[in-house]
Amino acid sequence: MSQVIETGKAFEFTAENVEKAQKFIARYPEGRQQSAVMPLLDLAQRQNENWLSKETLEYVGNFLNVPYMRVLEVATFYTMYNLKPVGKYFLQLCRTTPCWLRGSDDLEAVCKNKLGITNGETTEDGMFSLLEVECLGACVNAPVVQINDDFYEDLNAENFEAVLDKLASGEVPPKGPQIDRINSAPEGGPATLLEKTGDA
């Protein structure tokens, strides 16, 4: 079954993004410039309010002198490309086993009860969209939600609500673990190699 690609307004790169796109293209050997399709799609998506319209896909194809269908194949294969409008804050909720075991159901409930959205939906004010995704690769800090480009880790219903409240008020909460943990270190701090061994 074919996927309907939503239309939007006319699109072209800003002067700054034309320069960035040309730098991406220059990384590839002569005759292989079409290989820059992925970074150009990402660039276009960022400029186009975090989604790719039919016009945007066509523009990238023309920019690379690649048929529209080739660009569409890439855009529909990778889940990192949004083919319909999403909210200002794009919540990607990990549902893989480690996150599920550590409470991703509670985070889903927060989205439903606090924001009034479920998987694939956007709030009426256009602030938040929710998408359930597979492993985000931060299993030791489960459960995890990727919000736009940032990971918010070690979430529970309470601290996830606090993150959403800050975003709704225009603040950007600190990314990373939302508990007292440094990156992916053990909770409560290190338990081994606590003593210095002297000069090497």
C-alpha cells in the first residue's frame, strides 16, 4: 500500500543551508553526490519545522539531481524522517524491553493523562507529538525518551512530568539522567576502583 506524502508550502534552502548542503555534497566522490541525500534530508527537515513535505523531498531531489522516487525511498525507509508535521517537542518514547521493565508504561500514561495524546498524535496546541520507538541505545539509563535531539534518561512519572512542564513553559531542562547519576555510572556512585594506586 502506498503512503500518502503530505504537501506543504514551497521550500528552498536558506543561503546558510545551501552552503552547508554543498559541504555535505563535497564529501562524496565525483559522480556519487547523490549519497548526500541523508544529510540533506536532515538539513531540510530541521529547516522545515521538523518534517519533510512533498515539496521538501522534491527540492532535495532537484538539488542533488536525483529522481524524486530515490529521495522518497530513503525518507520512507528511515524513521528519523518525519513525513507529516510534528509538534515543537517531538517525544520519542522507547518501548524496548529494558525501558518497558523499568516503567515506560508510566511515561506513556503521563502523555495520555497530562498531554491528552497517544502514539502518533500531536497536542492541539502543536507543542508535543508522541511516537513510540524501538531501542534508543541507552538501556542502562532506562526508561528513556528522546525529545528532539536530546535524551532524557532515568525517567519516572514524576520527573517526566517535570520535564514536560519546563518545556511547556519555554525552559529547556537539563538533558541526560534525571536522577542523581553521572552519565551511565552506577546509581549511588562507583562501587569499585575507589582508591588511588599511586603514581604510574
